[in-house]
Amino acid sequence: MGRMKKGLIWLALAILAAVIALFVAAGVPIVKDDFKQLIGPSRWTPAAADWTPVQQTTMRDGPDGYLQLTTPPGYMRWFGAYLANPRLCDYRLSLDARSVAEPSGAPYGYGIAPGVALFADGVPQGEGVQYDRGFKALRYPDYPYDSADDQSGYIDPESSFLDGAPVPINSQWNHWLIVVSGTNAMVQLDNQAARSLHLTSACTGGIYLRAWNGTAEFRNITISKT
């Protein structure tokens, strides 16, 4: 009787796994997303090979999730690096970042955008948060707007956090925490709450690190399950 009971349990589990696999293969969004979240890693650090440089970006890597992105001087276009598969739907993205200006003195900065789709020509689609040295503030553009080629959808700079404290704009390492949950991404900079992002691609999107008119550095990049 005990063997029969164990056999029935294994049979039920096998049937359940087969049904889940069918839904995943069929592309049913909810089941597919839940399955991705279930089998995803608890915590991981993307390797250099996981990132793809965007357009004419020079990308260098180092230990402990370090990336250096150097862009051509000139207008704000689509430079940076893209992680196509964060391996999770709901996750915590933690990293440190800083940027260095080009000698030309043109406005520069970097951006972080989870849940973003990247077209074949390297143009992103989705919301991001930008550490904008030119505006001395944070900005929240809706890509592919806010570039030298398409300035529609312009977003005003925000120089304060949600509690009214000033946003620190400097050349130091700043710590970011972005918590993705469904179509919402909570944003923190140096433990201060900033405005959240609304994700258009959510579970199917990747992570886009933007840079322009200089060099942006990112380190201690980790992605962990929520």
C-alpha cells in the first residue's frame, strides 16, 4: 500500500510538471512568468559575457560585477550595456555607480533601466532613471524618447527625493537599489527613496545601463530574488 501511495504521488507530480511545461511552451504569460521566478537563482552576479555593449560603447569588465562603459563624445544617443535575461521576474538589483566627464565638458551621466526591451538597432524601450550631471538632478525618461534624435517626451529634472531631501550629484560612488515587482520598480539612491518606475516589458525585459558623453562605472552588480 505504501509503495502504491508513493507511486501515485510521483505520478501526480509528473503530470503536474508536464502540464506546467505545456503552459510554458505555449507561452501562457502568467504560468511562464511564475515558472521563471520559481527556477531562477536566489542571488547572482552577471558576468561580462552576460552583458552586450550597445552601439559604439567600449565595455571593460572586472571582478565583483564591475563594468566600465566608455561612450563616443557627442550627442546623447544610445550607448551603454544590456543584460537581456535577468533570470528572474521579481528581483532586487543592487549596484554602485559613478560617472566621469569627457574633456570637452559636454553634459554627461548614466542611467539604469530594468524591464526594458532593446531593439535590434540598439534603441531601448521603457522607463529608466538617469543620474544626470548636466541637469544636476535625476531624470525619468521614457525611452526611446530623450535622445539627440528624439527629444519628445521630455522629462523635467528632479533634484529632491520623495521626502524632500536633496539628491546628491557628485563624482563619488553612489549606491542604487531597484526592487522590481510586476510592472513596478521601487528606486533607492544612497538609501533614499526616489520616484518609482513603471515597467512596460516587466518580466520579459532586460536591464539597460545607459551612459553618455563620458565613462560610467558600475560595480557590485547583484540580482537577487525577492
